[in-house]
Amino acid sequence: MGQFLQFAINGLMSGAIYALIALGIVAIYKATRVVNFAHGYVIMIGAYLYYTFAVLLPAAPWFPDLLFTPAWLVEAKASAQMFSPEAAWLAWLEKLPRIVFGLICAIIGSALLARLIERFLMRPLLGQSNFAMIMITVGLISVLSGAKSMIWTGDAASVPHLAPNPALRFEVFGSKVFIFGANLVSMGLALLIFAAIVIWLRRSSSGVAMRAASEDQSTAYSMGISVPRVFANAWVLAAATGAIAGAILAARDGVSPALGLFGFSVLAIVLMGGLDSFVGVFISAMAVGILEALAQWQLGGDWVEITPYVAVLIVILIRPHGLLGQKEIERI
Amino acid sequence: MLKVEDIQLSFGGVRALQGVSFEASPGEITGIIGPNGAGKTSLFNVISGFYKPDTGRVRVEGQDVSALKPDARAALGIARTFQNIALFRGMTVLDNIKLGCHTRLNANVWSALRYFGSAQKEELELRRDLEERVIDFLEIDHVRKAPITALPYGLQKRVELGRALAMKPKLLLLDEPVAGMNREETADMARFILDVQEQFGTTILLVEHDMHMVMDICSQVVVLNFGQQIAQGTPAEIAQSQAVIDAYLGQAA
Amino acid sequence: MINGNLKATYAADEKIADNRYKVSFIWGLAALAALLPIFANDYIILVACQVGIMVIAVVGLNVLTGYTGLMSLGHAAFVAIGAYGVTLLHHAATALSISDGLQPFLTIPGAMALAAVIGLIVGLPSLRVKGVYLAVATLSANFIIIFLIELDAFAPWTGGKTGLTTVDPSIFGWVLDTQREVFVLIAVMAFATVLLVQNLFRTRVGRAFIAIRERDYSAEILGISLFHYKLTSFAISAACCGLAGALMAYFYARVLPEQFELLLSLQLVAALIVGGMGRTMGPVFGVLVIVLSPELLKVVLSAIAGDSIEAAQFRAPLQEIIFGLLIIGFIMFEPLGMTQISDRVFRALNRWPFARG
């Protein structure tokens, strides 16, 4: 039982991150009707930007250290026990300026990238077939992957966690459960951002504009909604949430080219949930997170990578438009 | 030849067809008229097999076809045209018309890959048959190698009729065959439809808004309004029926 | 010269090689393919083999995506099945004491049949979904199949992550153990594939595919069973990719799962887009561009930067970027591919004395 719980909680935490990434894909789809196959690579660039601004730049001799080192902290660190919660908190505090700087720059950088992509690659294709738009994002995969290899040559590296990372132990139902604090905070952060964005989309005028443009571009245009601005906003939103998700993932798994492949699992999750339903996508993200954890528990680590793909195939065969997607009715 | 028995069809809360029944004798041209949204295309979709009615049956030559899918009904000899032209844009006129004969051909993947042999013989016979029976008949030989997208609207509609004729249909459903045509084109199309009836003895169902044409060539007319059948009879009877005048035709000013 | 339609029989009108330019083009290509193994150096043979193998695979993908309109991002899986299948069938045939010289006549069709059967299974989602959903379904199938090949549990047969050593085919005693000899086989197969597949589109089978691409409910009305023809299209395209995989196994000394990952699927699709979907020469043009552009890059880079280490480091990422830009560029500026460009050129040239009747 304890083991099951351990895995289930890990699964939920993974699921939350999936949901955050999926948010970006759904936002772009809802606004522009394009499925961004390159989203995994967009978040990979976000993660690498975080790595650059939180680790690489501060390490350069000509750049300020960006460490928070007042005297009381240095003393406390020296006297704290290794691997204790206090040590974890203090280590985090020390690196906090780097983390903040890195995160903000990553978000800004990703947002800029998103605006470039939207302006020069997506907008010229307005009104063209679905296939064309999808293939452009497929081409984007190679461009982003190659660019990343050129700028940051490919070895894995580690980045600081966004939150303090004490190892938390506690007992539930009589069995011991072990969670890394940072993962717990990441899960909370992911869920919060997800909820905030969904509420924003429902209440704010930009959110309503996005929903209008997704239903009918020409009508939205004639109502005075700047459809290109809606597109740009959707891409920026996707890139920004992607950068945060990328930073979380990089802190957890290390920053490496494998982050790009992650995007395909999330694509599968998004299609499973129904391309245009935030709720559906949230449910399928959580479900896949738990399924992966269960797969790891029962079948071993190898099977984790294949779980989302098997899941999406099964769901598509039963409900062709995803769990909560809207069926597109073709007028005969 | 065609018997439509008490068809009821609804989509969620919308009742598209409520109890439509009529019969068509072999070689008869039946007009189906009514305001937009009356359910005319839905009726065609039921007869050709795209929609399954909630209740009711469709019988063709006595056989109950209600359970058959569209491709099976094509094999029985039911052909149709569409309101918005449903020709295949990536192909030439000739290829489109050849597709009409799909069910009568026998090539499978293996004979097709080989081509020289049974497939080629079949294709050449098909070509000869179509040229003489359909392309010459509809006077489209001058455009037969043109891509569909290069043709004017009137010719496209004629090609669509040609594709339906290629199937050697016993029952032909024409969904607004003269929509958007001027007088001359309409007269041409009406002539072709009458020629089809005379030469091939096909039973024809015609959805149309052009009342002159309907009254001229149809021997019976069925009137639909909001899914209900409000009248059925000869054109003369329909023109004088008060219910029809109120719903659709209107009074002379 | 009079430029008009002077055919006297329907048979003449139905021909595809209907003017002497087309006929001489086909014979010219055949002559080139015959001369290459005799006169070309090893590097050219290497590139030519890669082109030949990929052409076969892309012709298959063209049937599915170009002509039937069903998107697939996972066709590398069928190439993998062909490559692994042919190697395993050779082992099985040897175990059954079938003579070496006869083996390819069993193993190549066997590998193609295996790929076709898996193609039928992978094609099942196409009966329920279209567009993006089908693309993701095929993508998932690709990941799953490669995963299964890499799985330790199957390693005794598939060699797991380290792959299998391949077999040199022997045709009636002629052992093809040099690349030059394998090229002959590849060239013959490539020609055969292109010509045979094109025949499909002179019959009702090919027309049915195109009809499904344009408007599938209209196709149903005409009696075309979507179930039958969509799955047939998947099977044919999978079989072609299976053949390409089998030839790959003969060409390379080893088959590894990583040769068949997503990148290969994307290369196949890119070749199709660049070359032109739904046209006979599309796959040929597209593959030439996709295979030759990395080679061209190598030449350009060594001319600019010599043999420095930095140049070598930049080459692979730059290749990736160029690949992506090719896809993006063609979709934005020439979505119908290179066949569209060649159409324009030939239309402009359709004047005396080059008029084609």
C-alpha cells in the first residue's frame, strides 16, 4: 500500500506538470486551430534559457554572481546538517537571485521566440489547410532542435530547483512516503497557474477575445477583435507557461535534449483529453501521470515512456475526439 | 419502384422529418419542393443511406434498403448528386465520371499493379462505354480532360450528372441540379434530365426551387414544410393547394 | 508541328508515356542507373543507394498521404519492420535449410507482407479519425513499435538496443556483398516500385484513393468502401516501406532501432512535401533534395571552414536547421512541391519545337 501511494503521488506530481505543458498546446489550438507539434521543443528552449541565465551566466567571470550571501546565511549553512531540511532551505535561499533572474529571463526569452514564430511562420499561413499549419510546426521541430544544438552543445547539466528541495518524509496510512519538496511546490505552482489561466480565459476580455477568434476568425475580426493580436497572445501564453514548465522539468531531470521528446507525450495527452477542452486535458494529464507511475511500479521504468501513446490509441478508438473534445460535424 | 414509408428523423431536439411517405413509379420524375430547412436534403440523405431514420423504411424495387450503407446502396443502382457540387477537385472530368462506374469494375490491387492484362482491358471497355453513353450524351466531350476546377459552374453540374449516370442508376436523386443557373443553362439541364428518363427509363427524384422547371418536367410533386409532408400530387394540384401556397409558393401579387 | 490531340484509339489516349520526351526521359534514367555501378566512385554509389531506398519508401507514403490524403507521421516503423523482418526471415530460412540463392525470393516478399499486415493494424484508427488525430495516432504507433523492438524481453530476436547484424543476399548464387552490387538490386526495385505503383492510378483502385482524399462521403455514395480502401492504402504504403527496409538491411551492415526513429518518419514526410504530394515524380524530386542537401552542406562547409573541428561541430545542427527550413520554406512558398515548379517549366516550354501533343 505504501508503495502504491508513493507511486500515485509521484504520478500526480508528474500529471500536474503535464497539465501545465498541455495548457500551452490547448491555448494555441483554441486561438489559432493549429496543433503545435513543436511545443516540446519550445519548452526545451525555455529550459535551456533558464539554464543559461540561472547557471551559465552567473558562472561567467564578467557577470555578477547573483548569490544571496549575507553573513547570517553563510554561518547557518556552515552549521546546518547535510541533507537536513534547514540545509535545503538555506541552499535555496542562497541561489534565489539566480533562480528569479533565470526564470524571468527564460519567460521573456520564450515569449520573444513565440512572437517571432507566430509572426513569421504562422501568420502568413492564415486560412491555409490544417495540414500546412501542422507541417510547419513539424519543420519547426528540426529548426529548434538544431538551433539548440548550435547554441548550447548537447550535454546534460543540472539547474537549481525553483523551490527549496528538502526531502520530506511522512507517514500516511501507516506507510512511509517520501517526497521531494520541490516537486510538491512545482505541482502546486503548476495547478495554480493552470487554474489562473483558465479563469483568466473565461473572465477577462483578452480571454473572451481568444475564444471568439477560435470559433470564427472573420466574425471576430469584424467585431473589432484584433485576431493577429489574439494569435500572438496565445503563443506568448504557451511559451511563458512552457518556460516555467521547462524550468521545473529541467530542475527535476536535468537539462538535456530529451526535453524535446517530452512534448510528444504531452501531445498525446492533449489529444486524449480533447484538443479544445481544458478540463478534458487536465483530466487526461492527471490520468496519464498516474498511469505512468503505475506502469513504473508494476512493469519497470522502461514502460513509462510508452504509456501516453498506448493510452491515446485506446482512447481514440473509443472516443475519436478525445474524452471531452467537441465533435466536428461535417456538413454533407 | 421507390417506396418511402413514414420516415421520421431527428437530430437531438430538431425534428428534421416527421412522417414523410410517398411512392414513385418506374421512370417517373418526382419533384420534392419546400422552403429552405424543410428537410429535403435530409430526405435524400435518408434515401441514399447517410442518415438512419428513427422510424420508417425505404424500399427500392420491393427490397428494404433501410439497413444498407451508402456504398451498398450504390451497388443497387441508387445514384445522387449534391447541392454543393461534390466532384473531386484533384481529378479531370473523365476520371470523375469513371468513378461513377466504380462498383461495376473488378480491378483489385494485384491486377491494378500489373495493369497490362485484365485491368487494362476493363479500363478500355469502360472508356468506350462512358464516351458513348455519357460523355457524348451530355455533350461534355470538349472538356473531358480538363481539371474540374477549370470548368464553369454550369458545366460542373453537368459533369456531376454525368458521374451519376455512369452508375447506370435505376434511381437517380438530383439535389438542386439547376441552382444558380441562368435560363439557358436551366433549359439545357431540363432537356438532359428528360433525355435520361426517356432513354434509360431511370426513376428520378428532383429537389428544386425553380418552380417552372418542376412544374414542367415532374409528373408528381411532394411538398415538405418543417419536416412535414403537407401535400402530394400532380403539379397542377399542388399549384392550387392552399396549404402549399401559404407555406411556400405565395400568391400572385 | 501541329500541337493537338491526334490519338486515334482510346488505348493511345490512356497511355502515360504518350510523347517521345517522356519516353526518352524514362530510358535516360534507366541508362543512368545502369551506368552508375560501372563507372561511378564509391561515394556516388553510397548516395545513390540512399536515394534509391528512400524513393521506394516515399513512393509508399505518397500512396497514403499524397493520393489518399491520410496523414502519417509514423512510417519509419514499417521500414523498421521490413529491415528486421528480412533479417529474421533469413535466419529462419537458413534454419529450415532453404538454399541461400533462393532465400531473397522468400524473405523480401515475406518482409513486405509482414509490414503490410502491421500496416493494416496501424491503419485502423484511420477509420475513426482524420487529420491531427490520425497524425498523432500514427506517431504513437511508431513510438510503440520501436519501443517493442528495443525491449529487452524481445532482445533474443531483435537484438534489443544493439540491433542485429544483417545478411548479404544471394540471388541464384550471385552474392551481393558489395555496395555496388546491392545498388543494382536497389535500382531495379526502385524503378519497379515507381512504375507499378503508378499503374494503380490508371485503374479504379487509384481513383478510389483520390476520391477518398477529396471528399470521403462522396466516395461512399459512389460505392467506394472506406473500410476496404483506406486499409488497402495503408497496406500498400506499409509494404513499400517494408521493401525499403529490407533493402536497407542488405545495404547496411547492421540494423539498429535508432535508425528508425521519429527523424526518419519526418524525413519521409519532408521528402513528400518538398517533392510534391500526389504526383508520380514527387517522391523522386523530394528524395533527391532531402538526401543531397546534407551532402551539399558538407561540401559548402568544407569550402568555407576547411576541416576545422568547429565546422564539424556545426555541421549536424546546421543540417537539422536546414532540414526544418526546407519543410517550412516549401510549405510557405511552394506548397505543391517541386513537381509544381517542373510543371511551370514544362508549360513554358510547350511551344514549337518542343511542343508535346
